Amino acid sequence: MKKIFLFLMMGSLFMYGCSLLNAPKEDEKPVVATPKEVIGKLKSRTIYPTLESQTAIDEWGYEYDSTGRLKQQTRYDVNTFPKRTLSYIAYKYDSAGLVQSTQLFSRNVNAPSGFIVTEESSFRYSKDSLKLLTERIVTNRQNNTAGTFRFTYNGKRLVRMTNPALNPPGYVTYEYNSAGNKSRENRYSSLNLIYEYTTFTYSSSDTLLARSTQFEPDNTARTITTYQYNQDKKRTLEDVRQQKLATNQSNFVIRYSYYE
């Protein structure tokens, strides 16, 4: 009986050893291909303190469903390994493929799943064929407050947004150049006075190169942001500089990567 048992055990070990020999190596395992609907879409947005820095201070990842629609944005804790999720935004769509609602989940150690919904947004669109976004209702679940962003258009162009999140409360108007590119944003206070505005600079091929934000009434430059792109004209870098800093160094830099 012992001989039979030893024979079976040795046979099992032999078969197991063979399976290990024949198993694909780590670099030989099949790679799951990126769905064609997702190729080229934003994969990550990583923030660094300077242009030269290799140490991230913030990072967002982007996931999509099988049709290529944004499914989730995830913010990571870059100081942990592996990276821990700090919060994420989940998207829901209606039958027409328009964003119906979003939920912001924030980390909470007292919640069963480790996350709780801290903010919700619902979206409303125009009744015509354009289906333009007209309202975004944002509800803060932590303090039970709500605010409504309202959007006004001239044709298809957004010309005004009422923004309850502005400090002070007010609204934003938008201007466009002859090519149809946004050329200026004006931020108004509740007293209908412009307290800050942003101008946009484009290349001859209508690619956004820079944006400059100034304070009113002295027109003092606050920040200047410049952009870089890859050969597919996708944004790869955003360099934000505080002009009031004596050294004019980068205030922070955002690097973008895409699904291949």
C-alpha cells in the first residue's frame, strides 16, 4: 500500500514539475489588447511640482467601458506602493449615451466598502436635437447642500455659465475668435463686475498653445499656462507658472498619457 501511495505521489510531483516547465513565462503570457474604442483615450493625468521632477504629487487614472465611454476617474495616493485609491468618480449614461449622473466616492474607513458617496451630480440637456448641457445639479452629501450650474448657448457655442462654486458667487462668459476657438473667459462677481479673466493663444492650426489669467482692475498676470502635444496632437504636458514668483518657476506640471 505504501509503495502504491509513493508511486502516485511521485507521479503527481512529476506531472506538476512538467506543467511548470511548460507554463508560459511572465513575459510570454498573452497581453489583453486594448479595445479599439479605447485606443487613444486619456489614460492618466499626473501632476509634478516642477518640470524636471520625477516625483509625482498627484495622479488620476481613467477607465472606459466597452463602447469607449468614460466609466470611472480614480485619484491615487502617490505616496503608497502599490498606489492606494483616494477617491473615484463613477459615471452613468442614459439611453442616448449622454452622461446622466456622476457620484464621487471618497475614502472612509468607517464605511463597509471603505468608500462613501460624498458628492452627486445630475445633468439636464436641451430638448432639441442638439442635446446641449443646460444644467448640472451638484449635491454635497456631507453637508446636504446643493448648487446648480446653468449653461447658456448661442447656437452650439457656450456663452455663459452660472457657477455657484465661484468665490465670490457669480458667472462666467465666453468669447470666441473668427475660427470659433474660445478666446476669452470673463469671471463676474455677483455685482456684475469682472474680477478675473483668461485669454487663450492658438497656433496657426488652431492648437491651444497658452492661456493667461489676469486680475482686474490692474491686469496683473496671475498665471500663464503653456501646452505641449504629441504627433497625434494629443496634449502631453501642461506647465502652469505663477508669474508673481520672482524665479518664474513652474508652479506645477501635468503630464498626460493615453491608451495604446
